Amino acid sequence: MAATDEIEQIAPPSRGPFAGHYRPFGGYGALVLAFNASLVGFLVAAERRGRLPERYAPGDVALLAVASFKLSRLITKDRVTSVIRAPFTRFQEDVGHGEVAEAARGTGLRRALGELLVCDFCLAQWTAAGFVGLFAVAPRPARTLSAMWTAHAAADVLQVGYTRLLESGS
């Protein structure tokens, strides 16, 4: 039995919010390791090349934040991007505005990836790291992509607001 399998078999606590729920700790560990190793590798390489900005302007941080929100939401909830999640998730239901609810499936790393791919809060750290990393090495493309997803997020707000306005009869 591999060390990862042994970790997977650890019994959950008998009480508390995770009692009786399978948690793929080996898969989680692999994701944590991959994220942090990539982040450290990027930071070391970018610093050696003098590519890290001294500071980020508040407007850039806001743009990157909204873009990270929108991209993580698109990846984790959008009906069309379900093709990306399909190997790791199973459909549960349509939840409106082009979004779906899905649940992670499988065990081990497959399950951990599924949980990452259905959690917009979880994936936001990964998308934010991608945007900030892109901003460090290629600020113009980063701003362009961020502006696109920020505009998309604003359009979503307008779409939902307009729909609610029509439904209210105002």
C-alpha cells in the first residue's frame, strides 16, 4: 500500500463537520505541493530576472481581483466549461444564469481535483496567482485579460439586475 493510500484511509473524526465524510488528504497534499512549488519556482525565477514589480497599483489589484473572481467562477460553475470538469465531477443540477452544481467524484487526486474544480473560492487562489504572475512578466496582456473578465463580471451584474427588474414589473 502506497503512503498516499495510507493517508487516504485515515478515519475521519468521529464528531464535527467532517464526521463520516471522505477527504482525499493525499490528493490535497499533492495540490498544495504543486501550487506552492510552482509559486516558489515562479517567484525565484521572476526575482532573478528582475520581473517582479516593486508594488501594485490599487487599480491593478482591483482589476486582477475581479478578473480572478470571474475566471474562477467560469471554470467552476459555467455550464459550457463543464467539459473541463467532467473527468473529475458529476452533474447535480442547473442552478440558473448558465451555471450548474456539480460534485467531485472518485478518490485520491481525482477527487481532490474535482473538489478544487467545483469550488470557486478554492480555485480563486489559483486564478489570482496566474493573473498576478502574468502581470509580473507581461503586464499589458495581464491587464487586457483582466479587463475582459472584469467587463464580463460587470455584464453579469447588469444581466441579473435587468432580469430582476423585468420580473418585478417595474
